[in-house]
Amino acid sequence: MTETQEPRVVFDRLLAKTHVQHALVQPGGRYNEIPSALATLLFLDEEPCRFQATYDSMKGEMAPWGPSPRSIADEEAKSQFLGDDRFQRAFMTYFSMENGRFAGNSKALAISHLFSGDTPLIYGLFSGIGRPLTLLSDGIELRTAILVMESLTLSAVADFMEPMRELLTPTHSPTPTNERRLLSPEEILHRIAYDGRLSGVMKAGPGFHGVAHIFAHPPARAAVAEYVACLDTRGGPALVLQQLAALSVLLLCATHKPPGGGQQPAAFDLYLGRLPTCVNSARVLLVMMLEKQWVEEESHKVLLVRALWLVVVLVYITQLRPVIDGTLLVSKELAEERRGWECIFEKGRGGQAGLEPEGKCSHDLSLMRVLRSLRELSKAYGTVHGRLYFHAAWKLANQWREWTGLGRDREVMLNIRL
């Protein structure tokens, strides 16, 4: 009975079970979200029964591993089949063997494959809005080799690895470095908001699943390359992360339509909602890179934050470049709020009685994950940004009803410029 076991024991057992039974990349381009869901529950110190219930509710939709066309046993074969999810089972076996070669030192395993080889896996780490990145940071925080190996596997089969590599390679920048003005993330996003080269790219509506339209549209792709290249990293990667942390909060909680006049409830975009977690995961990885000088090359650390910035840019464009209004995070009610983080998590766990949308669980794990990420960012940057992260979490916990930004008919829209 899971009720008598410690949460960590239940987590390890169920993680090992899904690791053996369920493929990471599911039919139709979906992902096996069970590992991330279990990690979220462990971070939040949930009851053991909650782990089992979550696993049972998700496993029915999961397809098993399928055989790969051939095995992967060395660096040459690894490089040959990057980006092909038919080889996900072979990649998982390969990284399991590599973990043994590193004597179970999963941190060294990750660093070795992220920044070495003909095509370093850093370029696949941010696929799926950072799913491999989140698995990696979870594996680091929870000291779980399975999550690290799953992260590397997802990075290896990422379908957008080559476009990401091109956009992050300085030689592909259309503007010479000495002619480029370096700007902060917020300044660049303001320029992106009014760039005509990006108009009409997302004709089918919002949704990160449409990011291929950006890659396939030469003017839009050139614009993205420019905006990635002009990010000011002279203050170091830690400063860029700090700036992106604050910006991710504004993108999530300050892009809905202003209240009043019979407007719909505040809208919170699912894909923008992944950005605080991406930032926090990159922060965890950067801390690991700095400790014991795991990565001495400063260029690798800059590449990490520049790749994160590229994801922010792509998500902002796919979600139709909403207006950012910082005043939406300011209210008398927020200013007078004195309760702590536990109150926020209790609100998130309990949902909004009577207001759960059809088919939604009041205990939404995507919501709980972003609340946890905001708490971690508050610990890291609260002395600089004050109660920004707490206010964002409070707003989410109290006003969230369902996620938008999926491109569904009649969904609540963000404040999009016409």
C-alpha cells in the first residue's frame, strides 16, 4: 500500500515503472508527461496516494516503447540518427550504457553530451519548450539518473535541433557583431512586438506546435536570428537569467486583457506558462555548471542562456506577440496580501470550487509546476525583484480557470494587437 510508504519510495518505484514501459515520444508528437508529473508531486511533498493516483490516471494514454531500426553504440551512430524519434529506444539504451561508463555520475554524463560532439545536445535541450531541460534539472535536483538519461534521449530526438543550432550559431547572424546594438531582453521583445516581418506567420492562430511556420518563413527566421544575436550577455549569464526570470513572469501574468467592462476572466497561456519553469531549470543547470568548475568554458554558459532566450522569442511569436502591461500585476488586494507560499499552494491544490472547466482536474499539475517554479525564482531573485514572483503566483492561484493559447475555438484570448 502506497499510503504507508515514503513519497520518495513511491516516486522511485513509479518512475522506474514508466521508464521501462512507456516511450518518451508518444504517437502524434505527444510526450510522456508521467516523469515530470511525478517530479512535480515530489517537489511539492504530496501524499504517496497522490503519486499512484496520478500515475494511474495517465498511464492509460501512454504507448509502450517500440523497437528502433538499429542500435546505437558509439558517437558516430549517435550523430547519424540525431533528430529521428524512431531511434528513441536505441538512444535510451545508449545513454544507459554511457551512464555506466561514467560510473553513475549523471552530471558528468550530461555535461559530456551537452557540449561535445559534432552536434552537441544543447541544441535539442530546449525542444518542446524545454521539456528535456526540465527533466535534466529535475534529475539534478532529485539526484535521479533516470531523469537525466531521459533528458538526453529527448534532446537527441528533437526534431528542431538543426534550426535551433543555426539560429544560435554566430556565423548565421545577418548583422556583423560590430554593427549590432546589444539590448536587454525586454528592449528586444518591444521591438519584436512591432516587427512587420513577423506579421501573418501564425495564420492558423496561437500554439507552439506552429513554430515550424517561423522556421519555414525566411523573413521571420531572419528576424529571429537578429533578435537572438543582439541579446546583451556582457554582464554574464547569471544576469541574463535574472532578467529572463522577471520577463517570464510578465509574459505569463501581464498579457491578458485589462479587467472591466464585462471582459472575460484573466487569460493564462499554457505555453507562456512554461517559461518560468524553463528559466528555473536553466538556473539549476547553470549552478551545476559553476560548482566544482564542471564547465570552464564561458561560451558554454552563454550558449545556455542564449538558447533559453531563443525559446522565449519563439514562444512570444507563436502566441501572437501579446501586449505586456506590468500594471496588471499591481492591485490593492495584492499589496495587502500577507499570507505565505503555503497558502498559494493550498489554493492551487484545491482549485476553484464550482468553476473547474469541463474535463479539467482542479489539481492541475501544469499549474502546480509553474507555482513551484515561481517560488524557486523568488528564492533566487527575490532580493532583486521583491515580491514579483509571489504576486504572480498569488494571481495564478486565485484567477486561473483553465489554460489558453492552444488555438482552440472560442478560447479566451490574450491582449493581442490587431
